[in-house]
Amino acid sequence: MKIVQLSAIVGIWSAVFLNGCTDETSTSAPLPSSSSISSASPSSVSADSGSRIEQVDFHSAALDSEMSLSVYLPPAYSPAVEYPVLYLLYGYGGTHDSWFTYLRINEASDRLIQENRIDPVIIVSPDYGNSFGVNTKAGESKDPGGVSIGPYEDYLIQDVVSYVDSHYSTRTSRDGRYIGGASMGGYASLFLGLTHPDLFSKIGAHSAAIWNYTSTDQFTDQRDWLYANEALRDERDPFKLAESGKLSGTRIYLDAGEADALAEKDRSLYERLNDLNVDAQWVSNPGGHDAAYWSGQLESYLLFYAGKE
């Protein structure tokens, strides 16, 4: 295991996250692959706040591979205090530090903590490839290309959570553990949070890449890879998982930009959750499926996850 200070942008978001969906009517094209971006390197330490971001390399038993995490430690972090943990998952084509180097959620967190509007929180963003956070096997379904195949659910739930709880001062009960993400990460947070309600008390799905099998479904190659048959769909589809009846005490936040082609899907899931009496909220503001929208919502996201009760 190696920990180093995060000092340069290595996170790259794919074109769909930089510029929004390229073709609102597309139903079969895969999500675009990563494209290079130029940006100045942000500081890994907020000069006035004392927060810091650690880049951690550790061995995943599930994947039998070295994997990376970016870990934000709030101002005045102390091993004598147990902190809630927010697991944040990036969008397709991103990397473990995209939430920090590109969206700069650490700066929003620093400010809100200083203003006493949120509780200090550890934020963890793990590398999980383009896996959508599920356990997959080669040959299980038609590979659309660009996706990451392997036991990524096991890696995230078993290896990442265990590593964080054993190396940082965390609250290990579900009420102190939250999960969220954008686009592919929004799907993954729903999948993991709804599948493991014993682990996470709050789920944030921001512009989540989900499907409801209507004519406006986007990126259907990924959908058909994830849901290759009814059994896999039952295991992975948030619309199906919402019906588990095990979501008492779980709070869910869904949002999308008004111009986002995925907003219809996300609102549809909210309406289904509402029908099931799940504690869910829907938020929509001007914007598309891009970093400008997510950057503008960081305060709202953090207030949901860690706002003062």
C-alpha cells in the first residue's frame, strides 16, 4: 500500500461529461471513450482550511490487482474523531480523482464546513474502471467495448469499504456511510446502495445513466450488456431493486439537468420510489449532462449527504 499527496490532474472525463450527450436521439452507440483535456493542476491541500487529499494505491483481493483511491480528509482531521464517509463514483471515462481535480468537490466541502453548514466528512472516490460497479464475467453478455469486466461489486463493497474503515477514523454503521455518483457513477451508486441497504443510509444519483426501456433510452449497448437477460436485469436494474422492500431508513436524492436526455429516466425512477413510499427527492435545475451542471450542484449534494440536521 502506498499513499502519496495528490498533486496533478490524472482524472480524465469522457466527452459525454465534458460536452453533454452528443446525440439525444442515439439509442445504440456506446458512451464515448476518454478524451484528453487540458487544465491547470489544483493544489492537493486547501491553503486556508487544512484539508488534504491522499492518493492511495492498495491491493484488491477481489480483482487481484493494484487499485487506486482518492481520499479527502476534512479540515482538522483527527484519528480521535469518527467521521461519516461519502463514497463518490465518477462517470464513464473518469478516474478516481475526477471529483477532486476536475469538479473540485473538496473546495466546496471546505467552504461548507467552514460555514458550519455540513459536518466534517471523509470523501472517498475509488477507481472502478468503466464497470458500472457490478460483478461481470467474460462471455456473460455481448461486450459493447470499452467496459471493464470483473468482480467490481465485490471490490467496491468488500475491499474498498474494508480498507477505508481499517485505515481511517470512520463511523462504521450504515448511518455514517453514504454513496453517490454522476452518470455511470449515478447508476453504480443506485445499484450498490439498493443492493446493500445495510451498508449505506443515503444514496445520491446525479444524472444517473439508467434505462426504462422506452424509445428514448440512451446507450442501449451498455443497457443490453448489463441486462443481457431477465435474471441479470432483476439483479441490476434500479427500477427492479427499488421493490426489495428493504429501504426503510434509506434516503435517496435524484437530480438531473433540465436539458439532460437522462432526466426523464431519473424522474421516472423517483416517481416509482415515491409510489413505493421510499424516502426520495427529485431535483431539476437548468443544465445538461456535463461538468458545468454538476459543479453548480456541489453545494446541494453535500448538504444532502452531510448537512447539519
